[in-house]
Amino acid sequence: MFMDGDGQHRPEDIGALLQKLQSGYDMVVGVRGVSGQANAGRYLANSIFNRFASWMVGHEIQDLTSGFRAANRERFVEFLYLLPNGFSYPTTSTMAFSRSGYSLGYVPVRVMPRRGASHIFALRDGVKFLLIIFRVGTLYSPLRIYFPIAFILAMMGIGYYAYTFFAQGRFTNMSALLLTGALVTFLFGLLSEQITSLIYKRDRM
């Protein structure tokens, strides 16, 4: 059982999380509503992180950064090596559980006013959250990162080739560089995906 030490989480809600966990889930997260966010900016940032993380893992994540959660201990210790030394264990554990195929449940909870000042800063810690999302994403599904980059490079290469073909009637080195970069990036992503699948299969055996 995890909960923050700033007085926001109510011990009375622990029973609801444990009941949900005992129904067959590997991790249950207490979902905060709009009123449970520190401010409108924090709510908007968390909404963006939730959507981005959901796309990365291929499953809906309702509250990526909530520190109020219950988890199966045997499942959780599998990802201890991934957890950072800072405060962002909720982000890492949520993505790791979801991407590994473990079941995630969600329970709406009421959040109390915070006691003390928050140590989270929007710009600095927002970048950290994004890096964590990318880190876990590359560990479990690298092609979801490599493919969009390869696609953008390919579109730039095709677009630039179309421009130079109609304007100058030739195929330029820049077009070749962009298209080659797209191909190499895609192949790296495909290779990383296969390596990840083999490691994941080996660890599950």
C-alpha cells in the first residue's frame, strides 16, 4: 500500500483499493478528480501525461502520477530496478505494470487539501515525467518511439524531393539523407522491438 505523506489521501479509502485489488487486479490506483488537483495547470499537465502514457503502453491510464495505490507485492518487486530515487515511482510503476500485461484497476478517491508546499515544479519535473515515459516506453515498446520519428523523416524526405523535383528537376542529397535516416531509424526500432520481445519472453519463462 502506498500513499503520499502530505495529508491528501484519506486512510478511509484504503479499504476500497484493497477490495478492488483482491478482486483480481495486480495494481489499483486511486484516481483524483478535477478538485483533487493542485491547480488548473497541474490538471492540464496530468491529463496530457495520461493521454501520452496511454498511447505509449496501448492501454488507458486514468491517473499516471497518483501516489495513492495498492499493488501485489510479488508483481511490484519485479520493477524495483526501474524505480528512480526521486518521487516519480507512480509514473514508472504504472507504465511498467501496464506494458508488462499486468492488470490495472482504478478507484475514484477524494483528495484532501495538501499540508505544506509542493516540491514539484511544472517545467523541471514535467521534463522528468516525459523522460520516464520515454524510458519505460523504450524498455517495453521501442517501436512506438522509433516509428513516429521514422515516419516524420520519411514525410520530410518525400516532401522535399517533391519540391526539388518540380522546382529544379532533380533529386537532392538532402532528400536522400532524410529518406535514409527514416529507413535506418525504422530498422533500429524494429530490431529493438525484437530484442525487447526476446528479453521479455525469457524473463517470463
